[in-house]
Amino acid sequence: MIFGYARVSTKDQNLDLQIDALKKAGCKEIYSEKLSGRSKKKPKLEELLGQLREGDILMVYSLDRLGRTSKELINLLSEFKERSIQFKSLQEGVFDTTSAMGEAVFQIIAILKAMEVQVLSERTKDGLTAARARGKKGGRPKGSYNKSKAAAAVTLYQRELPISEITETLQISRSTLYEYLRREGVKD
């Protein structure tokens, strides 16, 4: 059976491109998740690995979706080889990991992908350092402060209403509620 695995790094990102490509390539069952590739635990990937049987094919859109480091990718490849599972990546070309040449190409590309991730990380850090040197601040912009909602939030909070009820009543997020309480000087 052909299984697919799709992953994006944040909840704001969309899996559609990967899932569509995997379906087009013949995947019968696709496991997907939204979490950083740096996460040690990938529950859906672990679940998928438990489902794979001898002769199955695991397909991903791109190598970096499966793992972020060459060591991680090579360990998975070794596991696939031991369990007689084939692996294919759509972006880097179709690999036949049962052949020596396919395995060698996989390892080379895994190393290049890991290097690409490292270079991107370094560029991001350098860019942030340069921006800070120019007085720019990173992070999420401050939201607008609604004084009347803040006062209402304080009142409801002091009445010891459940947090979920306060946020629903005022149509605000939990983080906004806590920001209002902090700005209004309310201690937990």
C-alpha cells in the first residue's frame, strides 16, 4: 500500500499542496500534522510508522517534511530498509531506496536539505540581528486596546466567572483577556 505523510511547521500554514500532490501520486492513506520539524515527537508520523508493513511505500512531498536533520533522515531510511519499506520523495525526484544508487542519492540529498535548513536559520538570525541594530523590534504587533472591554473583563474576572465564559461573552481570546487584566493591574 502507498502511504503519504504531509507536515507543515505552523498551524497557520496549509497542507493542501502536499496532500494534493500525494493523492495525485497514488497515496491511498495520508497522515498529516501541523508542527515544527524540530519537534522531537511527531505523533502522526509515529502512528504512520506503526502502520507500515513490509512492501509498503511511504511517500512525502519533500524530504524536509519527514525530518530536519540528515541524521534523522538517514535513521529513518535505515529503519525502512530493515523493514523492507520503500520510500519516495516527490520534490527531489522519485527514489527507489531498494537500490544502492537510490539509497546513495537519498543520503546526499538528505545532507543537502539539512544544510539548506541550517543556512536559512543562519540568514534569519543574521537578519534579526541587523534589524535590531537599526532599532527595529520583532514579534507580533501589539493589538488595539479596548478600554471598555478591558473594564468589563476586570469586572467579570473579579466575579470569578470561568475564563471561557468571559472570553465568549466579550468575544476576545484568552491571551487578550490576560493582557487586559495585566494592563488594568489585576493580579492572579
